[in-house]
Amino acid sequence: MMKRREFLRRLGVGSLAAVGMPYVATAQARPVKLATLLPLTGPFAFAGNAGREGFVDGVDYVNEVLGGIAGRRLELIVEDTGYDVAKGTAAFSRVLARERPEELLFVYGDSTGLSKALAPEITRLGLPYSATSFANELANPKTYPTIFVFGPTYNDMVEALLRQIRLQKGKARVAFVYSNTEFGRDPIPYAKERAKALGMEVVHEEVTPPAFTDATPVVLNLRRANPDFVILQGYALSVEPLILRAAREQGLRAQFMGTYYSAELVLIQRAGPAAEGFTVTYHNPYWYDTLVPAVDEMRKFRQRKGRDTSYRPTYYMGSLAVALAVAEAMRRAAQAGKLSRAGVVEHLEKLGDYNALGLVRDFQFVNHRIPYTKLYRASVKDGRFNAITDWLKLA
């Protein structure tokens, strides 16, 4: 196991922090601010609140262990969006009206819909931005030079799943079930085109609300189509367990798959035996991956803070990775005398040698996204997702 001093040395922390003494910001130094717009209420509140906790831990760790941003305190701003574009846009406007541009150096939004709505204004302001969204459209530095996707896009994720299907059954029959949201629709055109190119037959598409209480109609339609594989997209545990349980009850023998926001242990807990074999894309470690140095370090940090050290969800892990990466880019920008919005963008683009001690493969952005994932498969007996691949390169 990596020793704490070595851990801190790799993060570039000086000797004061290494012996447990964070740098003390001068009274005159104004904070550097990271604003988050998260769905703390609404259909994806579970994910939003877990994400908030990841940002809180990340920012506290930066300030208390890493010495802040060149001696300045990193301040976290949190606004609730309710997973509503209008509410999220209003929250964004409030933050911009309230904060100084030289202090507000990064904004993190909550959805594909909100991010697409804000993208022109974010670009006009030169504001570094990311979001819970992995939308393909956002990973385009020519159009949106300050927007970063901290993982593979939804197209990349679907590509990884389709490659796995091809390995398991060459001429497979595939169905897509997705929510009628930007999140749900985003990769579907690519997925259908790519499936056909790989020799698969797309036998059914089902579009649903992002949350519902009865999956029987969805499963009856799937039974009639008789797919070998079903890919779910555009949900965050809101319906996946219902669909899996209904499929088991109706005798549907297809293998179900999902992307990043379905890769959470709660799915196994809620779906029970019906979750067996559910295959997902996921690009962060799980809280039970204790050999990952960052997981071990954050367990100890939470213990010192008197915070619960039991299982933290995947949404926590992703937000923690973003918080540490953004702070690292800010620290490097400050060291170069460029602690500004433009400086943060510049140093995010040069962050390929950093991996937040294993929270991602690395932060080597390709077209402003990180085109790597692993595939995991649910084991009901183990009560967890187990990796079935190493890193898959998707670009």
C-alpha cells in the first residue's frame, strides 16, 4: 500500500502538508470558487446528493490536506436544479450574478439538457465547465472550447457495450430502452447505426419517461421483439430494477446492459436475483476497491472528519474525481501565474500525467473527453459489480 507521505508527494504537496499541516491562506487572499448545479431533488436526487457529498469531500481534502489553491481556499457553491432545465438555468444565472469572474473559475452542471442550454453562454464567457452529462455534443473543443467531459461520452459507452455483445454473439438481436430526455436520446442514433455496422439486428426501441412504477408494458413489448441483448440508457436507478424484475417474472431471457449511471450497487440491492449478469460501463473505482490509493486515502480522511466510511455510491466517486482534477488544474495554473478561467482550461488540457491516485485511468483528454472505460458485471452472490475487462480504449 502506498504510504501517505508518498501519496502526498505524488500529488505535489509540500512538506508542511505532508506532516499534516495545511498551508494557511493569508487573510487577504480571496477564495477560488467551484460552483455545482446538482439535482438534489427530483427523479435523480439519489445521484445528485451522492455527487454533492463527493464534491464536499474533495474540496475539504484540497483545503485541509493539499493546502488549497496556492494558499487560497477553494470554496464550493451548491445549487439545486431538481433535474429541471429552467430551474438549473436560473441557478446558473444566480451564481454568475453573485460571484466575481476572477474567483468563479469552474462550474459543474447537472444534465445533458441543462448543459446544452448553457453551452453557448459558457463559451461566450470562457468559463471552464463540466457536468454529470457525458453527451457526445459537449465533447467538441472547436465548438465548446471550455467544456470538458470527465469520462467517455455516451457514444463511447455504447460502443464498449456493442463490442462486448459482438464477442458474446456475433449476429445478435439488440433492443434499446431509453428515457425521453436528452440524457436518454443522446447515443441512440450512433448506437443503431453502429449495431447494424457490426452485423447486429436492432429489433426494438422503447422510449419511456425517466421514472415510472410499472415496467410490465415495457417488458411485454420486449418479449414480442425477442432480443438477445437489451441496452438501457437515460436512467439513474429510477427504473432499471423494475425492468429487470419484470423481465425475470415474464421469462424474458435477454441479457441487460447499461451505461455509467446504472453501474451502482443499489441496482443489485433493488433488483435482487434479477440483477445477475447485468453488464455496465464504469470508469471510476468502486468504494470497495481498497487497493486504489485514493479510496484508501478518502476512507481515512472521512474517518478523521467523523464521516460515515461505509459504502459511497458511484456518483460520489465521479464527483470526487472531478473535484480533485479541477483543483489540480487550478494549482498548476496558479504555479504558472495563470490562475484564471483561461489558465484552468489550459492546464486541464495538460492533465494527462495525473489520475487522482487511481480515481480514473488518467486525465488525458481527447477532444475534451476521456475515451476509456471498463466493463463490469453484476454478481448477486457477491453483492457487487466485478470487472470483466481491463481498460477499453474507445478513441
